[in-house]
Amino acid sequence: MMQLLAVLAFLAVDEKKEVNVVCPIDGTNFKAIEIVSTNEWGGVDADYCKHAIKTIPLEFRAWTCPACHYSGLKAAFDPKNSELKEKVLGKLKPLVEIKKTAKQADIPGYVKFDLMAQVAVLKGAPAEEVGNALLWASWAVRQTGAVYLDDFEEWETVRTSYGLNKTPLDLGKGKNRTEHDLGQIDRMGKDAKGLKGNTLQLTRYTAAYVTRLHGENIDALKWIEELRKSKGDNSVVDDAVEKMAKSIELERTFQKRAAEHYAKALDAGKLEAKATAQLKYLLGEIHRRLGDGKAAVEWYDKAIADADKDMKALCEKQKALIK
């Protein structure tokens, strides 16, 4: 087990560097983390959210000025963007308090992306750009909201029994870890019926963790409710469960906001056919994850009408998941 974890830790190394940044809006100097490269072996969810193994590089993709709260990707901090000063200075409202001395690691990813969406609105960017920032905010909540039980050997044993600790080589070339992980949920459910005590609780937590990590929150909430029935048996699990439940509410808030802007982008009618089909698909996927099956089917069908062969197949696959 320890050897396997050591291999995973080696594979999980991101190439990143600290860079000096000057905010083009108020001239504040601060340090940001630039992700040069990272592993993408944690899977890709059906709404395009990419995961790394053992790291969360998404937390550093957006940068935020700790003084004026101007936020964006690396290109947003080009000096030429000083022309946005009159539009954004003093108008950005972070979801949590940000101290002027805050480091980038102190600012949650979802806060950065939310501020990025605010900047997009203030500068009059297309609605799909705003929607993208909000969708990324939802992903940031998803990735941090699945609480990993660090240094919990019994849980690692359970994870290993379902193949969740497989290296990319063991998983197989071209395999999507998201699909592999979610494919174990039915087995966990069947196993749980014959388990008791700590093993039962950790098996249920594993199912909650996997579904939460990949944004399948309808199923995650069902597992969370099962875990709440044994509240008091393990305080570590209890705390993690409540953190996950709270994070689901926040993720859904961002998903709803992203959907509103994607719908506006489609109403504007300025997108190319491929982008139109993709946004319709994303609206279907967002509504499915929110539990609105009827709206999801309607959007999937609209996407199918505009989509190519691969997109049509994806829409049909996701439609089949609606219960």
C-alpha cells in the first residue's frame, strides 16, 4: 500500500512556478502560481471538468489581485488591460473577505472564478465567457468539496479494493478514470447491504466521495443521507460528510448561474454551430446534475438537432442516466 501511494505521489507532481505579477488595474504587486503543466489522470467528467491525481491545479488557474480583487487568467494581467480600470475598480465584490496581504493559496478557487465572471460582466464580455467562468467556479467547488481522508489507512484499503488507487498504467491507456470510478458505485451499493460497522461506513463514504468528486450530486446526497444515519460513529467521517453536503449547495448555485448566461448566449444567436451544440449539451448536463430531468432532456434533444455524430452519441448516453 505505501509503495503504491509513493508512486501516486510521484505521478501527482505538477510543474508550477511562482511569478511576480503587477495588477493592471491598481498597480498592486503580488505573487501568483503559474501551472506550467500537470497530470490529467484524475478523469474527465461529462461536463468537461478535468481532474488531476492528488492535486487541484484548478485552484491556481485564475489569479486575483488581493487589493482591488481584479481577477482572470494569466492573459488578463497584461498591462494593456489597464484600460479596464474605470469599468472595474471599486466594483468587484468577493464572496469571502480577502486581506490585502493574502497569498493566492489563501483565496479559494471558486472566489477567484466568481470575481473573473464579475470582471467579464463589467467589461461587457459575451455571455458565454461569463458562463464559462461560473462553470469553472462550480468545478472548483466540486474538486475541493470532495473531502479526501488523509492518512486514513482503513479508507485507503477500501479505495484500493474498488480500484480507485490504480496508477494510470494499471487503469489502461486511454481510459477515463471518471467512468472507471463511477462504474464501481453499483458494486459499492451491493456490497454495503452485507457489511456492518466501520467497513460499512467507509464503503458508503467511498461512494459519497466518488459521486461528489465527479459532480454526480443527486447520488452523492443519497449516500450522504445514509452516512448521517451512523453519525457519531466516526467524527472524521462526520465532519467530511457535512463539508461535502455544504459544498453541493454552493456548486449548484454556480451551475444555475452558468446556465443563465449560457441561455443568454444562445438567445443572442451569434455562436457557430459547433459552439451552439456544445452549449445546448452543457445546459442539458447542468440540468441533469441539478436534478431537473425534464429540462435536461429538452436541452439534450436541442443539442442533438445541431450536433455531429460524437456529440449526438454523448447526448444519448447522458440522457440514459436520467431516472
